[in-house]
Amino acid sequence: MTSLPSPQLTPEVIMAQIKRRYVKVPTARNMLTVEPIAAPTATWIEEKDLDGKVNFISGKGGFKKIYQNFQKKSISTVPYGVQFDVTRDEFNFQQYVTVDDKITSAINEFNSFENDYIWNSILSNPDIPTLNVAASWSDETAAKPLKDLQQAKMAIKAATKKRFSPTTVIVPSAVYSELLDFDFVTNALYNNRDVVATGAIPALNGMTIIENDDVDPEGVGQALVCIPGQLGKLMETYPFTVVSSGWEANQNPMIHSTYFMFAQTAAAITHPETAVLLEGLLD
């Protein structure tokens, strides 16, 4: 006699678990602002430089005119997703652990793909300015990390006409490790109880330091100075969606149900001027 099917393994419960876990996992989505769109193509208006400026008004009037050019840009949204099966045995014999592992693996694979897609869109964007540091941060004597960060900060403020100032520096683990050799970092580490407990490098030049290897997938020694959420938009034709089908759809009676998770998005880097890619950080 078989066990009764568990209500914890019904399609409704499994889909709810998938959605809950997807929301709780931080990914590169935090770098962009999410915007739903009702089309398979994302479009946006890019502002160009102003022509004209504010000036003193003559006694006869004579207000100065300001013109601003705009350029319309577009990008197609792309679908991506993954699926997994729950077998009839897993459902009937209440194999929670096995199904839980499948959910975890599917979510991890989905998040990993989406994460790589967004980061590739950011790092491959030719409009994000680059800045070569004066000396590799591997050279503790010649390197000047604080000055390099300040130059990147000033470049962003100049490019945005002082509207924005960067808040975050995202560095790979290798660069993070090099920063630990500088006195201004180690002094802060050992004089701050919270920093000692967490191991996190304190803010530098008023910017939070985040360790994330996604910023340097090739290991060439680069970091991103930016304002998370300001770089652009993740345009969603279809947000993260979960659907299921029964064995009839698979024409396989040994499969109880199949779960599909998918999305269709476009990572549009609409404000590349709010970031600077620091290069040459490692020998």
C-alpha cells in the first residue's frame, strides 16, 4: 500500500516555494531599476548635451534659449528559463528532500544565468567610461587607491553635471585582497569593532566597498564605481513566472508534474555616465 500524496508536494505549493526563494536571492537585478513593459522590445529616450545655457537677462528681455537633442534607442527583450520534473514516486512517497533539492538547483541555475546576463550587459557596454589607475593596486608603494577612487568619483560628477555622486565600488576578491595591505584600510579594520566582526572594508572616499567577482569575470583587475539602480533598467516583458503541467502534457505517466520557470527581459544601460570602470588594478 502506497503512502497518501503529500499536500506539500502539490503543484500549488511547489510553485509558491519557487517564487518565494527566487525573490529572496540577491542578484545583479539590484544594479538596475526594474520596469514592466507591454512589448517584446524595450525603447527609451537618451538625452544628449544641452545647446545653450542660463545667462543674465538684458534690460530688453532676451532670455537665452536652451535646446536639447534626444536619441531614441531600443533593444529586444530575450526569453530564458529552466524546467524540472517531479516523478510519480517522488509525489506519492513524499520525497520532500529530493524535490527540495530540485527546486534549489533550478533556482540557482536561473539566478546564475540572469546574473551573468545583466553583468555582461553592463560590462560590455561601450558607453561606460574607463579609467586606468596610475599604478597597480598590487604595488603597495606606488599605488594610490584613494586618489584613483576620487578621480572616478569626480568623473561621474562631471559627466552628470554634479547631479549624481557614486555611492558604491564593486571590486573582485583579488582586488579586495590587495586593499587589505594598505595601512589606511588595516588601521580602520583593527580600530572598528564592527569591521573586525564582519571582515568588511570600511567605506572609502564616502563609497561602500562591495566584494563581487562578477565585476571582473576574466580576472584582469577591474572594478566598477557606480550608483546601483541608476545605471539603467531591467525591462520586463514577462517577469519571473512559474507554470506547471501534468503527466498528460509529457505523455509520460511516470512524471507527476513538470515545472517551468522563465522570464523575458532586456538589460538596458540607459545611464552609463553614472559609472566608471577602473582598470589596471592588478599586475
